[in-house]
Amino acid sequence: MKAHYINGQFTFGRATATIRVDDPATCEILDEVPLGTAQDVDDAVQAAKRAFESWKRISASERAELLHEVSRRIRAHKEELVELLTREEGKPLPENEEEVVWTYNTFDYYAELGRHLRGRVIPSTEDGVLNFVIKEPYGVVGCIVPWNYPLLLLAWKVAPALAAGNTVVIKPSEMTPLTTLQLCEIAFGHLPPGVVNVVTGDGTTGEALVRHPDVPMIAFTGSLSTGQKIASIAAPMMKKTHFELGGKDAFVVCDDADPELAARVVAYAALINAGQVCTSTERVYVPQTMAHRFTDAVVDFVRSLNLGHGLDPNTDMGPMIGDRYRQKVVDHVRDALARGARVLTGGNIPNRPGYFYEPTVLVDVNHSMKVMTEETFGPVIPIMTYRDFDEAIRLTNDSIYGLGACLYTSDAKKVRRFFEDVKAGTIWINDPLTDNYAGPFGGMKYTGGGRELGEEGLEEFRETKHVHWDIEARPKPWWLPYHKNA
């Protein structure tokens, strides 16, 4: 059985129960981890709090080298991390290879960015006075990481948090804790004890971390409902919250698109990781004039995909993570059918072990259906037609979420209108779901407003202080008492 990672050591801590971790493609047990208690969380927080006092004073250059070493160690163990990630989370090997590459490159990126700037000097209000702005770490950051990209989304939080001078306590998803603990064994052992800590557990463990008075910042990726609960706990304590709370991303295909090429692009955006990506395409809008050609091409392409275990090199799409997540997809498809939608392919649970669901194409959908308004988080492609580009933009914005949106066109005028008028944190034109280490990632509206990656990703983990310094310590004519200055 795996154990927590606290103060540089693996420990079972105070846990009296365990959590079983399964392979979602076979439902076979992989291992167990402790169900962390509030006492375990406190042990981890106190270790991080002690470590913070020295970690925040380490030079930026030394911190950078330590983060580069994290990256080097991950690179050296890439293959074993990819295999364990595939067994634990279910994505096909190529997707997990990409996740591990993104993980170690993120540590390299923030290693350098963390020593680039600490603040700025600003013009002073009078001669002999120095004014400057400095950016400081918050302290202990609680990082609550989801299951769909357990290493990548960990790195997007932990790397900038450490580069900014914070220490961290990580609560991985109870469904994918093994790769996180493996990462501790592989990559964090050279860091000072307490700088990185991991407590495994469920929602009660995460809540203990959010409620802890010595954790001034919480970074969370996950569902809107959980984010709202975290916000309700954090607000009275005036904690800094950093949220990415999912989305309902739209993909607009324009009438100048090649139907077969557009079908491949949309299928990739909708079905990568079995649709279990916060930026997955969950709504597709096509012009009425090309709907049949595009839909036929999507159906033909989707039917060519192979379902299977992620370790099988012939697999195009793996399983979903668990039964309750698959059941949500089933409910959304049933609701759509009850309201008049049609299934053109898929829509079934295959007769095999594991949490598989057939990639599904729906037509005759509208915004009265859950599949077009609520986050589905599964391998479903609902296709709706539009009359003109004004309607396409209106439909795209008709969502409480604002994480991302995609457009496929060669019309520059439509591109400009789309990125100016659509309310979303990332706009992809002809190249969906592609990230950039230097480009901030996050959303608007109910998605939460936090930003990861880029300079903005580092700034999220630093707070601002203004220093006003009269170097000569001179008396001022505007000081009290006023009657002596008259």
C-alpha cells in the first residue's frame, strides 16, 4: 500500500481506513492509499509551514536549479510514469506521453520565469524617496488536483507555487493518487523536507485542507459545485482562491470548412481522453447548408475509432474514469433523446469489463437539453445547426461557463468577430485544445477566473506589496501639529 508524503518521508500517518484504486479499463485493483484525516492534513501543513520560512529566502537562482532537477528526474522516469498513468487514469499511451512531457516542461518553464522578476521600481513622489513594488509568496498553498490530468494539472499549480517561494500540500484525486505518490518518490526527494507534501484521501480530506487556518491559498481544478463549496468555506477566512471549474466549450464550424477535415478536428476536440477534459468540445454548431455533409463525415470517422485499454497501441479511446461519471453521460443522452434528439452512432455501454462508453454522435439537439447546457464530461458529440454567424456567436455565449471556444474557418473577418465577441478564456482557431507554456489558461464566468501557465500563472501565487522609503528620514511639513506649520 502507498502512503502519504509528509516532510520528505512516506508515512501512513493517522489514517485508519484506506481507499482502493482501480484500473478503469479492467476494474482490477491497482493498489490502496490511506484515507487521510484532518490530523494528517495538519501534519502536512505544519511541515510546509516550517519549510516556508527557509524556502522563501532561497535565492531565485537556487530555486530554479532545484526545479530543473525535478524536471530532469521526471524525464529519466518518463516511461514508468506513462505506464502507471495509463493504468490508473485510462487515457491511451500517446495522450499520457504528452501529459508527462507537459509535466516536466512546466517545471522547466517556471524554473526560469521564477527568477525573471520579483517586482518593479516606480517613480517616486518626491526627491530622496524610493518607491518600489515587490511580489511575495502567500505561504502554504493547498493544491487540490483532479483525476483527468493528475500530473499535468499538479505541475500547473505546484511549479509556479514553488517558483514564487510558496510551499505546498497536495490532495490528489482519490481515483488517481498513485502517479502523484510516484512523482514524490521520483522527483521531489532532493527538495528540502516539507516543501512538497501529499495527503491522499477523499472530499473530507480536501475539506480539512481548505478549512486549515495556516493555508492562506487554495488552488483547485474540478467541478463547479465543489468550487462553490470551497469558496463558501474560504470566503469568511479571506483565503486566496484559484479556481478552474470546468466548462461547456463550443466548436463553431463555418461554411468554408472542408467537411471531412472539420470532422476530424471536432472529433479530436470532443473525444480526447474520452471527452474527460475541461476544454472538451461539448457543443458543435454547423451551418444548415453543410450540416448533412459534416455530420456524415463525423459519423464515419467516429465509427473508425477503436476502444480499448490505454496500453494497447491500437487503442484510440480508453475508458471513462468510473461508473458515476459514465452514468452522467447516460443520463444526458437519455434526456436528449426524450426531448427529440437522435443518436447517429454510439449511445451504448459496450459489453466488456471497465467503464467504457461508445463515442456518440447526436443530432437534432437544442439548448433545452442537458447535453447542451450542463457539463457532460464524456465522449458525446452533439451537433446543432445555425442560420448565420450572428446566431453561432449567440449560441456559443449561451452558457454559464466561459473556459474555451473553437472556430474552424479561413475567413479572417469571422475570426476577428469570434475572438472579440465570445466570452471565454481561450479561443482556438483551427487548432483546438493546443496549449502554450507562455499562454495563460483559464476561464470566465462560472469557470472561475483563475489563470494557469504564462506570467499570469506565476502571478496567481504571489501577492503584491508597495514599499515607500524616505531614505534620509526627513521631517515633513504636513505632519501634525498643523498650527506649528502655519
